[in-house]
Amino acid sequence: MRKELRRLKTEPTFPNTIKTVEELREITGNPSELVNNKVISYVDEHCRDFIEKSPFLTISTADEFGLCDVSPRGDSAGFVHVMNDKQLIIPERPGNKRMDSMRNILSNPNVGLLFLIPGLGETLRINGKASVIHDEELLDKMAVNGKKPLLGIGVEVEECFIHCAKAFRRSELWNPEVWANKEGLPKGAKILAAHAKVPNADEEAIGKLLEKSYRENLY
């Protein structure tokens, strides 16, 4: 599927698109001195503290053709192992075995990480180069319930910086008073059944399969 996507010739279809950085800056203006100076190239004590308190991150990757992907990773707070001020390891827990992030990393090591802490509006962004890790000694340190990850994603840190809380303030993401009623939310099993169209796998069957996986295969 991804090989087919790269063959497609894409032309802008939206009206009045911006073509250059100069055009962009004419509209948005330039960042402040504070913003320009906030990026550091290593994990200091503040970044380490943020990572140790974060139970969730997203990882952005792209393949050799520039086709992009973003994927969530989550576990108990501090699940990302900080080896030193330049290296992190993200344990790869059991998933659906698509391995989108890891397959991309094998051909294009550039990654972007976004660390979240529930209730906190600011996020931590880390960019760098990634590798797929298969080191028994390192992976042993990230075992949960006696089960260690088969693989990990090692990140060589190049940039670290705090992102402001405006998106979270606007969305009120952490405010349960504005959350939609759970009964009215999209249902993953229903969507998966409609998209996959696997014989004898309706919404109910897929829902049971997902719940079994959530109960038994988190680690």
C-alpha cells in the first residue's frame, strides 16, 4: 500500500496555498527571543524529570519516501528509560505487529517524540535519530510483570524543548466537565469491522477480540 502511495503524483488542491517560508512569515511573523532560545541538545534535569513523570508519548516517523506515521506509546510513568543526557530507550510492548514505526526507522532514522503528563498543559518535544534495539541487558531493565519487551527504540537526542499549553487550553483536553458522554463516542470495534471487512468478524466479534487482547496481552 505504501509503495503505491509513493507513486501517486500529488498536486495542491486547496486554494491560496503558501509556497515559501517568506510568505509564511509575512502572515505569522517571527518567533520571540524566548522561543528561539528554548531548544537544547541534551536531556537535562528538567527534561529527565518530565520524562520520568510521563506515562504517554507519541512518536513520529517517516519512511525513505517521506510517507509519515505517528504512533502512541504508553505505560506507567517513567516507562521510557533515560540512559544518559543523549540517549533514551522506549520499550516496544505487544501490539498489532504492523511495526510501522520500527519499519520506518530501519530506512529513515529521524524521529520526533511528544511527551504528555495528564493534567499538564505543557508538553516535552524531543527530536533525534532512532535505532531498533535488541539488547537483552537493556531490555531486562524494562520488564513488567516478569515480561520484558522483545525490542526497544533507542533515540539519540538532538533537540529538546518545552511546547506551550495553548492547544490543551483551547481543547480543554484535561477538563472532564467538557468530555463527551462515553455512550456517544466512536467505537473502535465498529470502525475496525467497517474498514477491515474480514469475513465472520462483525462489530461484536471484534469487540470481544479487542477486550481479550486488552486483558491478556498488555505485556
